[in-house]
Amino acid sequence: MEILKQLSEAIGVSGAEQDVRRKILELIEPHVDEIATDTMGNLFATKRGTGGDDRMTVLVDAHMDEVGMMVTGYTGDGMLKVKAVGGLDNRILLGKRVLVGDDRLPGVIGAKPVHLLNGDQRSRVVEIDAMQVDIGASKKEEARRKAPLGTRIAFDSSFMDLGERMRGRAFDDRIGCAILVHILQGEPYPFDLVGAFVVQEEIGLRGAQVAAHRVKPDVAFVLEGTIADDLPKEDDESPTTELDKGPALSPMDRSVIYDRRLNRFLVQVAEELGIPVQFKQPGIGGTDGGAYAASLGGIPAAAISVPCRYIHSPAAIASKQDYQNAIRLLDGALRRLDRSVLAR
């Protein structure tokens, strides 16, 4: 779990992923044949294959960025005005500790005290535009000096081993990054494997769009942390995914309809290896798979996701077993993958 711990505790709000990229580089550099970055900040790690000249190029994607906030202004008494970067739930923000900027200045998300609310104000969710981040500054100029406009803000929480489960921040998608690091640290595959650690997924799959055109892969696998909505409910409705039921595959989400050939292949590999898998409820969320499937005439894409409770919050909870099985499933699939899988 050490790799996931390191990556979970790194900070990389969309557009400012450099801390995550540095840590990934340290972990993979001795194990790959070529490393490159682009102007957006995507990191490409190529592991040369053992096959002949007609081998495929396979891309495995994991996004480095996480949801957070950005400084957009200041109040006269030194508070930071903020906007969301990515999908944040206003209900969970108030009172949370945060880290501001590269220096990780401690702060707290605040708003008007509950004692001063009246009428329906008490029952309404406070919007992020009405929240402020307190970094201990007392004047506007002090706040501006400590946190210039555009400074990113991330949740302040740490990784914790919970026995069969684990808790951490930014599991979407550091859990995918950690799986990809494990794959790149392993033995080579018959084809050239490109690990694409991409940026800005949370604000529109932007890094993956660039990665698709740079790598031009024959096939793409996308690694994600996904929603686990498996707690008891009043209504009789299926959970999106469940902890301890294995890595999740997906027929479709808001970004893409995944390649049926690849999903069938992944199920066959899981059965061979005795790995439990589940299918994510269709139509929910989105991944970089949408960027690959819509690029270069359509790159066949499939997603392997690890279910996470409380995703996009200061602390998600995931199953160690699901995480380890996702590594086993991807490695087993890559060991067996050839052009016949993509035959119509």
C-alpha cells in the first residue's frame, strides 16, 4: 500500500499536478525505457515489448489530477474567495481543513455561523460562492501575498490503513495511478506499453485528448477510482458498485460506450484467474475512455475501476482486495492481449 499512500498524499488539483508527477517519476524511472512529458503536463512512460516488428501499442491511462478549489478573490479581512475545480459537493465542504498552494498553507473552509442563520437559511445548502477559506490572514494584501489568484486548494487529510480497507484523499484517481505504477514496475509485455499519467480529467478529459493524438495506440485501458454507493438505503435500488466485490467494468457512462470486445475479454481473463468482477451501473460518471473512443477514428477503450466510498471528498474508503485484484486483472489481461481480441 506504500505506493498508493505516497500518491494519495501528494497534491495535484487539476492544472497543478506537478507534485504527483514528480512522485510518479521517482517510482517508475528505473523500470521503463522512455519517459516524456508534453506542454500540458501529461507524463508518458514507455515500456518496450518483447515481440516482433508487428506488435501493437497499448496505452494504459490514469489521471493525476484531483478535485479541489481555486483562489478567485479576497475579502477585506483577509479571507480567500474560491471556486470549485471539478465536481465538489457543497454539502461536505464547511469546516473542512484544506492546504493552500505549493507551500501547503493550512486553512479552513468557512461561512456564516449557524447561530446567525434564520428561516430557511438553516435548511439550505450553502453554495461554494458563499464560502471563504481562512488562512489566518487579517488583511486583503496579506491574503493576496500568501495565495495569489489562481492558487489551488486541496483537502487536508492523510492515508490510513483500516485493515481490510484503506482510507485516503484523492483516490480518484491516485488509486489508478498506483495500479499503473505497479504495472510499469513489472516485467515487459509482448507489445509496447505506454503508461499515460494524464492531467485535467476532472475538468473535461483534457489531458487524455492530447495523449490519444500523441501515442496513437491500438487499444486503451483506463484506470479509475469510481463511486461505491453500497450503504443501506430506504429505496430498493441497485448500488453503483460495491466494496469487496472486485474491480468494476462498465458498459457505458456519460462519456463513452465502452468496447464490448474488450469487456468480454476482461471477463474471460477474470474467470481464468479467479478474480471477482462487477459491472458498474451504466450511465453514471465519466472517464478518459470518452476521449480515446472519440479520437483518431475511435480507439477501442475499456475501463477498470476500483470502487471507492465518499469519492470527491476529503477521505474515500476502498477495499485492499479490490485494489489488488485490479492490478492482477490488468496484468493478466495485458499478458494475454493480442490482435485477435479486437477482431470483429
